[in-house]
Amino acid sequence: MSDSKNNTGIFDLIIKIIVSAVVLGITAFFTPGFSTSGIGTLIVAAIVIGILNWLTVKIVGVNASPFGAGAVGFVVTAVVLYLTRYFVDGYNITIVGAIIGALVLGIVDAVLPGKRV
């Protein structure tokens, strides 16, 4: 019985990563100064952003949702988007792109239901 729960958890995690990669791709498409080199890059970037968001919540206690924590969440999202460039090959973003990307990500996140990584 616990195996099926564990498999469901892994399946849910995979779905969240894929949805996060799609949201990230949409954000990159609409954001000047933000580009990725392909689907693999989007998936790796979604995982890295998920880890950076988790670390931010654990260390600072601020949810890195663009509109979830107001101005602080917006700034944290922009910083997380920018820092990801140092961990993922083929993920290119400028500081201005990260700021605009945080805004676009917040809009896309508000339109698409469900939780991301």
C-alpha cells in the first residue's frame, strides 16, 4: 500500500516539474532578455528554481511566489530567476529580464490553476 502512495508522490512531482517547465517556457517566450536553449534546459531550470524556492522558504521564510508575498515575493522571484542562470547551461536572463520575468511569471501563475514546484 505504501508503494502506491510513494509512486503517486513521484508521479505528482514529475507532473509539477513538467507544468513548471511549461510555465517557465511561456514566461521566457514573453520576456525580453530571457531565453532558454530547449525543453531539457526548461526542465532542469524548473528543478533548480524549485530547489532555490524551497531554500528561500527554509532560510528566509518567504514564499517565492511573485504575488503571494507582495513586493517581497516579487523581488525574491526575480532574484531566483536571475540566480538560476548560474546553475543551468542554456538558461540566459538579464537583470531586467528577471524583473520582467517575475511579473510575467506572476501573471501566468495566476491564470494557470494548481501549485508549481
